[in-house]
Amino acid sequence: MLGGGILGCLTALQCARRGIGVVLVDQEASLWSRASLANEGKVHLGLVYALGSAETQQSMLRDAVRFGPLVDEAFGEPVDWPRISTEGFAYIVMPESARTAPQLALTYQSINDDYLGLGRPAYLGEHLESVVDLDPTTDEASGLLSFHTFERAVDPITLRALALAAISRRPEITVRCATTATSIESKGDHALTTVRGAEGESTVRSMCVIDCRWESQGMGVAGYRAPRRNIRVKAAVRAQTAHPVITATLVAGPFGDIVQHRDYVYLSWYPAARLHHEFTPAASGAAHDALAGAASTDVINAQLRALAQHRWIPDDITAIEGTGGFIVGEGPTDIDDPHSELHNRAASRVLRHDRVILPLSLKFTSAPVAASTAAELAHEIVRDR
């Protein structure tokens, strides 16, 4: 198993549930320490994809309602979702938005209808009457129109701790951190993965390899040509304040998030948070260099200043840290292009290349579904040996 973010951790746990032994390899010093940790933890119901297709909105909605049950299943015990979840997001319509409030209401009505059509399944432990209120109100701080939604975020820091505890309870999972996979080759009835760590280079033999790497998935796999992908470096700020802030998403351009978690506030203003953008099979050296700048004072302050201008954050807010990660999507243009492919996200799915399984999940929301599907395919391969 390559890659130890949310996708890799959940896939390893789902494999262990099926009695499959797993060697979980990650290049970082600890699991779930990069993009999976640096995001706001939103479990998308499809609302942010108002510029995208109905298929995108529906696939996000379906993955969102399966998020909680599949994570519970992977952990082997139920998560107290209300304890680690935020209040519902306000969707605030920015003056430069590519969609007017009436246009957004039409899209949101469709998402509400889709949710009802699914039979109102539980979302993070709660059966909703609807996904979003269709009558916008006025946001008190900024004076902008705002839709009240029941979409929530889960704290990725707490969820990570629960995942690592679950992994520690599974003897089927061996973790090898600070280790990089350099090549993967299918050899008839098995696969060979060459890895490099502190003790040098070694080879891991397995029935199959599940490649859950984020910004470099498919690289080094013999005979597989990794597709070019939209790779961006996005910064964010974790902060503290004595005055709880609104939990909101700013739509539909310029984008941003303000998320009040239990112990901290997550802040991101995309015009200032976007540090790098490229269209390539794997993140370049320049992208990695840009990521190192996410914690800089200039990047932190630029985001705080922009959000403060709209009075969404108080004067006493104090930055704890700047953080950042790679965002991976499709198509060459960024989200400021209304026709960008980033406004469409294909449903989570899994590809197979010989003995290599590639779970395709471009959002935090879709990771549990992709993990379960990948583990089931691995189980079929092992069972049929």
C-alpha cells in the first residue's frame, strides 16, 4: 500500500477487515500528515460545485452520505460525529460570484431533490430534512446574501488520531514511514515494489499494490503512463480567537473557507492562498518549493487581511500556524475559469493496471468510498490466487 493519507489509511483498514496483510508505505515521518491534515475537513454535499454538472453534484452527495458509515466500518467502531463536526456552513455569495443567488438557488433545489430521492440517508449521523435552505438571508458581518446549509466539516486532526489508533489495533498492518516507493512492477502472480528508506533500498513482494499516493499516483509503475493532472499548492491558516467565528464557504469565486472547529479556526482565502499551479503527472520541484512557503508570515497575513475586510474574523484572532497542501484535480485551468474541469469531479472509482490498483479520489469526501472499493478489488485478487 503506497500513500498514508486519508485514502491510504482507510484502504489499509478496509483490507485488514478482509483479512489481508498490508505493508503501508509513506514518504513522510508519520501517517496522514500532509494534504489530508491541511484541509478544512468538509464532507461535501455537492453545493460547492454549482458551476459543475448535475452528475458531479450527485456523486459528491452520494459519497458524502456514505462517508460516516464507511469510516465507522474501517475503524471497527462508531465515531461520535457530532463531537468532531462543525455547525452547518453558510454559503455566502461573493460580489464577483459567477452565479447569482437565484441561479444558485435553482442548483441547490436540485441537490435537495436528489437527497430526498435517496430517501434522506443519514449524513454524519443525522437524517436531514433538506441539504440547504433555499431562501437566502443577509450575512450580518458583510451584508452579502447567504444560504444556510446543513453541510458540515469534520476535524481532520481528530479524525487522524482515531485512524492511527485504529491502525495500531490491526496486526495485519505494518507501517513503514519515511520510505519512498521508486518502482512497482507486476510479475505474473505477484508484484514487486522497490522502496528506499533510512536503511537503504529493499524490495517488497505482494499479491497486489494499491497506489493511494496523492500528488504522484501512478509514478514508477512499470507500463503505466500517469495522466497529467491539475496540481495546485494551497495555503491555509489555523488560528485561535476568544470569539467564535462563522463557518462559511465563499462562493462562487473568489473562493474561501472559514471553519470554526472545536479547538481552532481554519481560514483560507483562495486568491492569496494559491501559491502554485501546474498541469503535470506529478508535482514538480517548484511545487514542492511553493508548499514550503505556506507557513510564511506574508502568506498568513494576506489571508487574514482579506477575510478581515469583510468582518468575518475578529481583531483578536491569532494565527497558530500556516499550513498547506497539494490540491489535485483535472484539466489545465484553475477555478477562476467558469468552464474549468475543476468544477466537475468524476465519481470516486478504481482503476487496475496488472497487479496495481489505483483508487481515484479527488476529494476528502470521496476517500472512504474509494478505499472500500479498492479493498474489495484487492480481496478478489488475493482470493483468486
